[in-house]
Amino acid sequence: MFKVFLIEDDQSLFSEMKKRLTQWSYDVHGVSDFNHVFKEFLELKPELVIIDIQLPKFDGFHWCRMIREHSNVPIVFLSSRDHPTDMVMSMNLGADDFIQKPFHFDVLVAKIQAILRRVYNYNTEETGVKTWLGATVDYERNRLSNEQGTIDLTKNEIYILKILIEQKNKIISRDEIITVLWEDERFVSDNTLTVNVNRLRKKLTELGLGDSIVTKVGQGYMAVERV
């Protein structure tokens, strides 16, 4: 379980973020004294820091600078300010990402997972989560999300997507898909499969992934992922 140090003075936002991140199995800790943020960081030894820019006493840039002098832990900035210099300053101080408030929570999770995967090389598939074309596929929650938003899928849609992703760039026949779904005790007729795939593709379009599932006339379907 990854420890997350959430440096946020808005108690309402902190509580909501802690609740949501805990649901994703992150161990979230807040600041008890904003005069001693760095001291608490050293004691906690987190794997990830999420920090707001506007804070009591000293701003987020101050604490980021101190943390970077002693650690390469990944840092994500949150800010309600929209001035481009904030993002430039964050990146110059060594932040790994900058997220504008208000943000979609699933986008935050996707970014966190991408950062942790890159830094610590952990496998999200062990927790029922997979990345595909820059999107986070959550098989347990029947959900797909990327920076453009989040879509909820039906059980048949997520299962069809799973079948195609597991054999990406390979044509999967309609009969093969129907057989797999049948063996999983999901009744899918030929016509129902067409409806489900069309609905899945329409939902993927909302995330800019509409052309990632292609139809091969007379053969079947394929999840396209170019290297």
C-alpha cells in the first residue's frame, strides 16, 4: 500500500480526497501542523506527495523546494489558480504533475497511478486495474477513465473490452467472443453482440478512443494499439 502525504488545508477537500484515495487502497496522511510540514514529511516517508499551492504560513512552492533538496519522491501540485507561471514554477521545482482545481477525481487517480507506475514500476493489473492507450481500465468498477473524463460500462461491455485488450492488435472472431461470454454464463446472441460493441465504441468516443475498436467485416473485432 502506497503512503500518500496530502498537504491540503481545505478540510472538506482533504476529507473527500482521503475517502476517495482510501477506496483505491492508498494510505493517506494529512498535515497536523502547517508550521512543520517538512518535519512531518521526513517522519512519514511517503511514496507520493500531493500539495496545494495556497497554504497557511508558507506556500506549496516553499515545501516542494525543501522536499526536493532531500528527496526525489513524486510530487503532484493542486491549484485553484490558473496563472501559467504557477505551472512553470511547479515544473521548475521538480514537480511531476500539476492539476487544476476543480478536477475530476478519476483523472487524479489516473495520473497518480501513472506516476507511481513509472517511478516504482508496480503492476496495476494485480489490483484489477489495467492501463490501455493512456486510459485506466478498472475491471472491478466497470469503469474507464483518462484525462478527457470517465465512462461507466455495463458488465458485458467491460468484458468484451477485456477480451479485445488481452489480445490487442489481433482479430477476435464474433463466435469467439460469444463463446467466451457464454462460458462466463453471460448469454449474448449475435445481434446482442453487435449492439454491445456499437454501444461500447460510442462510449469510447467520449474519451477520444472511438477508433480503437475496429470492425473487420466478415472476421470480427480488434482492439488497435500501435507501438
